[in-house]
Amino acid sequence: MAARSEEMARVSAREGSPWTGMWAVVWKEMADNLTSVRMSILETLTVLTAIGTVYSAAQNLRSSGRDPFLFLRLFTTGREPLPAFVGFLGFLVPLIAIALAFDAINGEFNRRTISRLLSQPIYRDALLLGKFLAGLFTLALVLSTIWLIIVGLGIVTLGVPPSGEEVARLLWFLLVVIFYGGIWLSVATLFSILFRQPATAALASIAVWLFFAIFWGMIADLLTQVLAPVRVGYLEEIVRQVRLNLALSRISPNTLYVDAVLALLNPNIRSLGLVLPVQLEGAILGTPLPLDQSVLLIWPHITGLIAATILIFALGYVLFQRREIRA
Amino acid sequence: MDEIVLETRGLTKRYGDLVAVDHLDLTVRRGEVFGLLGPNGAGKTTTILMLLGLTEPTEGTVRVLGLDPVRQPLSVKARVGYLPEQLGFYENLTARENLIYTAKLNGLRREEAYRRIDEALEKIGLVEAADKPVSTFSRGMRQRLGLADVLIKKPEIIIMDEPTQGLDPGVALEFLEIIRDLKAQEITILLSSHLLHQVQAVCDRVGLFHRGRMVLEGTVEELAQQVLGGAYRIHIEVEKPHHVLEEALRRLDGVVRVEREDTRAYLVEARRDMRAEVARAVHEAGGALLSLDMELPSLDEVYARYFEQQEVNDGSAE
């Protein structure tokens, strides 16, 4: 017990700011990220996807007549067999995030730069958070660029500028996409601490992403059947089952992303959950929600994404602090 | 001059059941070059990591420049340079870019950083290669870049882990020359090595590590005295070796051992420099001295002999 409190005192008595040198790490890592071949490949891929999907969406939209949210449709309209741009982002963003971070820490070990790095007057905190922030900033930079390209293309192909509300909705959308990337960034960072081999870390990250993107939906359905079976067919039973299914499926960051993006880009969506006829009383169907109501609708999703990011990052932080430096 | 800059008391590090460092007491004074010797796994690197606060001691205290590396790691690491055994750089960056990163991590302002980088590159002779990517560098160039990396923070203490391992003999000698330069600038140097003749060439004092303990400590002569008995080895060659001569040498006060090396050569081990006495003894015994020279005690021998004795002891204990 005494040893413990001494330990605590030691930790709390640590001199100086834990963020000393963090910006040096951020700038160096961002420069690395932006000049690396793997980022160039992914950027090219994303830009091509953006141009392709927006072009085909514009082709579709031209014939669709007047729509108050024409611009938002650019992001959500797909033409067979291509999915919409938001659908593409659903897997391109995790891919970019994983590519940015899967060798963050184990790369330093493998290059044998870790001991030289940590013998500089910085804490491990600065190194880890600096790397994470650099990844997040890179992601934000890339996504913002693509966002601007699409808006520009939209003006050219549709011939109308976006309205103020559309721009506001699109900015929120950008923010959600960046936070969605943040989760995968922290997952990949965690695995880069856990696994010595960058390839293992990359594969593990991709496995987790595939699990949530593809299998989690099925597992959620299965669990729902087991945990909340509909035996007789009462309304309560059915409601309970649907609610549980929704709750389970929202464990997946992909569901959170899709829900949030849909609510933002489609103002006609009034609820992301189960709506009972009683609740619809007095509602004017078919009218779009104002922006603040849409944001309110997805507020839990956004906080959920951020909370998960922080949680996973914190886990990685603890593991990294305990890691012995000598290989 | 006699200020203590590195001090450990009862320093211990355990990894589970394994005791990597066992109650180490070490004192290094300002301006000294201290060598940590010992086989791999003797606890040298663990000791170094604890001195830098890169790993926490299980027990005992460390003081580096009067600071505790666990509580004040930033101050310690700002004033102590570390050249690790496993030295790595960012391969895609140039030598200069690698150094700029280090300078920024040390919180140096741009102009100051650039000035120090130029100075350091000049000092270690990497000016021409400064703007080439590190991936094109040889082992020796990397090692020198590592030293430049340490120098830009203007350290008071430099800790080097196996600095000359894997270097060409020529490059290693240059490196030792740089170490002597640093010593001349009052920088304290702690280096670990198992390349003994090199350590011997630059170290003021050495400590011999064995299973986490520092079993011997002192100047090379002191160690030789302790382990070899006779620290001074005098080789003589005489025209007609005979029994009387050998006996006369053995009777000299201060001679530990006399051994016939060759048909005409003897090895005399002594506790002090006895060249004059040996020459006189040969003459008085009626012999004709052809050559005489004294060999300084070598660490290699100290080392080999110590571990030989250790094995004998271990063997008899079992």
C-alpha cells in the first residue's frame, strides 16, 4: 500500500508538461504522411471515386427535376452498379485511417528509432498523441480537399450553387466522416502498439473493420432472436426486439456512420429508430427537418464515435506507457 | 572537477524472476570516461536505460547531474545524450532532416538549431553527406550521425552503448579519436562495450559487469593487479638462458611469476615497473641481455582470466 502511494506520488510529481515536443512530432509525422507513397495511392483512389460517383450522380439528378436539397443528393445518389459516394467513403475512410496508423509505434521499434526518440526530452504521451493527431489532421486535410472538389464539381455539373443550409449540412457531414476515421485511426494505433509486425497490425485492423462492416449485422440479428424472441406476437414483444436489434447494431461504428450521414444528408429522415403511429400524431409528413433537429437526432451517434475513439486511444496509451523500450 | 555527475546506490532491476541489475553502486565524476564491460546480458544496457529514466528501477536510487531520472526525466534527457546500441534513423529523410527533428524535440529555436547542426556535422565530418538520405549511409556514417544527433543538444554527459561494434577498425579508431576530443571538452562519457582493447584505449576507469553486478571497478592497471596478480609484463630475451638466471629473476622483490616463453625468451610478471632491476639481475647472473620490453596490461586478459576463474569457482561449487 505504501509502495503504491509512493508510486502515485511519483507519477503525479512528474516534471513539466506531458505535451512537450508534441507539435514537433505532429509536423514531422504529417510531412511523412502526406509524402508517403501509400497516401498518394489512397488519395488518388478517393479522388477518382469522388469524381466517378459525383459524375454519375449528377447524370441522374439532372433528370430528377426540382429538389430543395439537390446538392446533398450528389453525395447520396448512386447509379447501378456503383454505390453513392457516402457508401464508398464508408470503406475508404477506414482504409485510409488504418493505412495512416498501422505502423505508428511498431514502425519506430522496427526502424530502431524508438530509443533515440525517447531519449530526447519528451514524454511518451507526446509521441503517441502527436502521432494520432498527425493522422487525424492528415485525414481531415484529405477529406476536406475531396469535399471541396465534390462541391466544385457539383456547381459545375448541376449549374446551381449550394444553399446555406446545404453547406452547413455538408460541413457537419465532413465532421462526422472525420470522427468516423478517428475510430479506425485509434484502432490501428492500438494494434501498432500491440503487435510487433506492422503487417500483423494492419491485418488485425482490417479484420476488425470487416467484422463490423459485414458480420456484425448478422450477429446482431442472431443475438436479437436469441435474447428477445417474439413468442406470441404482442406489440411489446416486437417493439422490444426491434429496439434491441437497433441497440446492438449501433455497437458497430459503421452503423453509427451510416445513420449519422443519412440523417444529415437527407433532411426528410425524422427518426433513426422505431416510430410508433402514436408518435406521428401531429407530424407533417414529407417536410424536411431543420438542421438543428437533424443534428440533435445524430448527437448520440457523434458522441458515441468520439467516446469510442477516446476509449480505444486510452487503452493504447496505457499499453504504450508500460511497454519496455528494449526490444 | 571532482563533482559527481552519475551516481547509483543499490540500483536493482528485476524482470519477473530475472535479476538484470543487482544492487549496483556506481559513481562517475565530471570529465571522466567510464567503461562498462561485460558479456551480453550482464546488465549493461538495463543500467543505461535506468540512468536515462527509460525504464524504472525496481529498487535503489539514481542521481544524474543531481536529478532523479524517474521524477525529472525531461531535465535529465535534455542534458544527457544517448547513443543506443540499436541506432536507427528515418531512412527516407536526409541526415540534416533527421537532426532537425531531434533539435525540434529538444525545443531548440530554428536559427540555434541550424547553427548547432552545422557545427555537429562539421565536427564529425559528415558535411558532404548532410543532404543525402540516410538510406545511402554506411554503418560508420550512421554511427557518426548518431553522435551528431547527440551533440546538437550540447550534452554534459554522453552515454554510448556499444559505440564501436560493427565498425571497420579504421572507422572505430576515428570514433575513439572523437571520444577523446569530447573528453577534452569536459564532457563526461559512459560507454559500454565488449571490445576491450578499444575501451582500454579511451577509458579512465572501467567497471566489469557479471550477472547484474559490478564485480570489478577501477583503472585498467588496478584491475590487472587484482585479477592477473602481476600487472606489468616484461619480456626479455637473453643469449644463454640457464637455471641460475631464472632463479635470480624469481628472487627479485616485486616479481610475481617468471615463465619461459621460448628457447631464449622469458616472461616476467611484476607488480611495478621493474625493467631496470630485471636488466641488472640478468647482468649480475652473468647473462647477456638481447632485448627487453614491457607490455602494458591488457583488458582482454583481465577479462578472460576473470571469467576463467569464475567458471572454475562455479564448477567447484556445483
